[in-house]
Amino acid sequence: MKIIIYKVLLLSLFISCQSKESVQDTKINYPSHNYTYVTLDTATLKYKEIVYVPVYSDIYHLDGTKRFLLTATVSVRNISLKDSLYVLNAVYNDSYGKLLRSFTSTPILMKPLESLEFVIEDKEDKGGAGASLILEWGGSRNAGQMLIQSVMIGTTGQQGISFTSKGEVIGRTQK
């Protein structure tokens, strides 16, 4: 009788562990609100920019052989008071430029003063200290009103670290 109870408890423990793991694996990013996906002919946009955003998924510490994993949040802010803008593409690359994740395949509408974010979890250990997010955005005129930053944070034991990076424009098209 004790053996049967032991087996039932062991089986239920195993099943509960399995279900928790599958739920965690499905979470990729954690937006603060729902994005507004739109159908858009991007060729009609009069202004586009491509922005390179440094994203440190980890940094080296101690003797340079140890890695300190970080959670990175890429904050994308439409700082225009009156113009809507569109996020056309957002891709996360490792230190060698290899694509690791695409955050959107459909344009996202950003109304005036709206912001959104993309999160790279601390468990992601492939990006490295040279990882990046390449973000393409556009608007109906030369708005130039997008602020893009990354915020990295990590804790382990009693050690904590946080810092920011600013996006840099690497491409611009204007009609």
C-alpha cells in the first residue's frame, strides 16, 4: 500500500514539474500593453530609419572568463506629440550578427507618445556582450521623433548591476 501511494505521489510531482516547464518556455517577451498590429504598404511611407541598439545579454566579470547574465528591455518611444509612427521590423542578433529572434513580422502602429518594449530574458545566453536589436520604423513624413534605448539589469546573490544604451541610426530613407 505504501509503495502505491509513493508511486502516485512521485507521478503527480513529475507531471506538475512538466507542466510548469512548458508554460515558461512559451513566454518570449512581456509587453506592458497590447500592440496595435496593422496592415500597411510600407512603400507608401515617406520616411524610414533603421536603428542599431546595443543589447548586452551578458557581460564579463571577475577574470573575464565568467559571464553575468542580464535581462534587457528595449524601449521604443514615439516622442511626437501629434504623429503616429510604425515599427516595421525588430530583430535580435548575437555578437556575430546571427539572427536569434524576430519580434514582429507585422507593422505595429505607435500613436503619439505611445511606447512599447521588447524583452530579452536573462536565461537567453546566446546573444553575448555584443548582441544587438535592429529596429526599422517609419512615418508619413520626416518626423524623426523616435527614442530607442535599451536597459540591462541583472542580479545574483547580493550583486546587482544595471545600465542603459542608446540606439544609433544606421540607415535612413526619405521620399
